[in-house]
Amino acid sequence: MHVYTAPVVVPVAGEPIREGAIGVDDGRIAYVGPAADAPEAEGATAFDGIVAPGLVNAHTHLCYTAFADMYGNEKEFFEWIQEFARRNPETADEVWKASVRQGIEESLAHGVTAVADIVTPAAAFEALFESELAGVAYWEACFIDDAAWEVRRSAWRDVVTDNRAVNNSDIAVGISPHTLYTLGTEVGKSLAELARTLDIRLHPHLAETSHEDMFVRRGSGPFAFMNRRAGLELEIADGGAGHSPATQMDKVGWLGADAHVAHGVHLDKADRELLRSRGTAVALCARSNARLEAGEPPVADLRAEGNTVAIGTDSRASSPDLDVAAEWPVLRRLALAQGDGGEGLNEWLVRAATEGGAKALGRSDIGVLKVGARADLAVFDVPTEGDPYAALVTGAAGNCTATVLKGKLLKGDPLEDQPSQDEPLEP
């Protein structure tokens, strides 16, 4: 056993522990509690600051880490999303893999140890599987109408089944039906059926922009024009569905306890109630939404009404970094501006980035520090006096000083006894 100690440990699974310790054995947590009561260990590592569970990035596209220049351009959402269609076919497999590996390194440097990653090129699976991250890699279906699906269905499914067959990692394979405005209705239903047949998870984008709402309700707006120009014939474009994207998503089978959605910016009260009734979590990506001028997610309402909320960064094409902790102060400001009273808000935000993300991914052994869980830790250089949740929310962004992945120290400068077998990871 190896023991990690810190002035404050925030297990999430229990109350914060002053002068706490985490005992690790074979990549799993064997002890969480006061340092004074920790069992004897072969080695010890002492950290400054606050130790929390490794963070869960509940929505990202690591394959687009190399597309960071798109974050700085001035294109609005409608033009921005079409840039991918121009770039993707020209990108070689080795470039995709390098981009994913770069995203993994950046994630770990920020204390992120689990991801819900959208996989656009099949080559990205290899880079994800060779890592020791936890999470789900969601094979994305995008820009496919019902006619094209008849031709592509078999090959698309083969990518899912083939990668499940060779996967020996802690990242499961799932399915990401991109959105209602890029997939035919029968395509959507077929993807949902496939996911349930294979017992794997779903992760679509929902209610990210007002353009999406316009398209689904009335079959009009910029996305209707985009699809006509691309030759994409979607049934819903013929007059729209007459109801919200959330309702339509439920009709095609994309909601459920085995699914979580990304963004949820334009969700009304009925939509939020529908998600709760289906047990579907929402991964908020506030900084990405701001960059794309997509709107502000209803953080205060989601919290007040009891929706399960997780936190994501989205990709480097729409976010300044892959630092989940940097989403905390943004979401806090939004919640307060929307009328949240603030009591318990900091703790709620920390939980959203840890156990909320774990729930979104269908995992109970990540996002918390408890006996039996994966030994994934994030150490932050923040004040240890006062409320640790407030310290994390206001100061953790950019201040991860160490990351422990499956019990192994990957980066940081601990005070003593760093295990000699671990190599530091440069951020």
C-alpha cells in the first residue's frame, strides 16, 4: 500500500477530512480517513493544498485538441460547425492520434482522470484505449440521412463492435448520435436500438443553440439551409416536429438512464422535467457556449429542480483549455445571476464535476474517494483554511499541482517519498 496525505481531503463520498489520507493498493482505494489512523504503508507521499477525486470531463472531443486555433477565430456557431466538415477528411490518422494524446496529457495536467469523449475518426480509439483514463469513448454519427444510413449502417456498426472486441482498457465504447439536425429520424432510432442491444451508453448534443430549437420545431433557420446545401434530407426539415428538441430526442429514444446529454442551454421547465423523469444527466459546457454565443445554460433552475448535472469543457475548438475546474467560477456566476441564493452552491459545483460526471457515465467507482474506487486523485494549490468547496471553486482553475491516476503519481512536486517508478507529466 502507498499512502497519500494532505491538509484537506475532499472525498465527495463523505465530509471533508482535515489532515486526511488516502491509502492505495493495486490501483484502488483501500483507505480514506484521518492521516493519524492510516494503515502502515510501504511508501508515503505528502501534498500541500486540497486533494479531491480526479475530475470527470463529461463532454469533450479530444480528437480536436489540435484544432485549438478555431477557438480564437471569430466565426459564429453556424459557420464554426461547418469548419469541421472541411478539415476532417484532410486529417491523417496519425495526426488524429497525436491530437488525442495531446488532449489526454492536457486533461491529466488539470486533474481530469475520466472523460466522456466524442470520437469522430475511428483512429482516435487506439489513443484512448492505450491511456489509463476511465470513461466512455462515444463513436459519433453525424451528417447521415435515412437514405445514406442504408448504405453506411453496416460499416458504422462494425466500428463499434470491432473496437469493443479489442478494448482492454477502462474506457468503454458508447454511441454518440450527434444531434437532431444532423441525423435522419430513422437513423436516430436505429442508433438507440443498437445501443440498447449492445448494452452501451448514449451521448447526444441537446439544445445547444436557438438554431437547433428553430429547426426541430419548424424545420427552418440556418440549419435547414445548411442541410439543403449539403444535400442532407432530414424528415424533420419538412415543417418541423412542432415541439422542443428534448421532446423529439425522447421520441427517437436518445434519453434514458443509460444516456446523458451535452449542453442543455435551451431547456424550458418541461424539458428539464422530462430529463429528470428519464434519469438523463446534463453535461454543462458554459465556456464553450459563451465562445459560440449559444446562450447561457439554466444553471439555477437545473440545481433548484434537482436535475443530475455534470460538467464538460467541450473541445479545444471552442474552449480555451481542458480544465474542468475552470468551468466552476463561470457556472457559479451564472447561477447567482439567475437567482440562485448561493447556499451550498460551491459543494454542488464540485459534486457536478466529480460524482455528477460519474453518474453521467454510468460509473460508481470514479468521481469519489471511497474504499474500492479507482485511486484517481487531483491535488490543488488552494487555501486549506475555511470552506474547502469554496476554495476549490474559486481557486482550483489552473492550479492543479499533482494528478494521481490509478494510484500512480503522474505530475507534481510532493514533499516526500515520491514513488520512484512514476515519471512526472509535464502540463
